[in-house]
Amino acid sequence: MNNPSTFRIYFLAVLSAAWIILTLASARGGKWPIAAICLVMAVANSVQLYRLTRARR
């Protein structure tokens, strides 16, 4: 009963990818503080996604 929903897993995957894209776009534009924040958010979402999928096996 504690399994995460499939929607949540896909949502976190898309959200992580979006943060990575924003990180790259910000870094390319020279906005390093924004790029750093986006990178932290991408890592946080990726770790949460890893924990959800690791527990699902």
C-alpha cells in the first residue's frame, strides 16, 4: 500500500529534466546564481526520484 503512484514517478522525472534544462540555459546565459539554484533543485528531485524507484523494486 506504500507504493508510489506511476504519475508521481513520471512527474519527478519530467521535473528533474526541466530543472537540468533550466540549469544549462541559465549557465549558458551567464546567470550563475540562477544556474546554481536550478542545479540544486535538479539534484533534490533526482534524489527523491531515486528513492521512490529504489523502494519500488
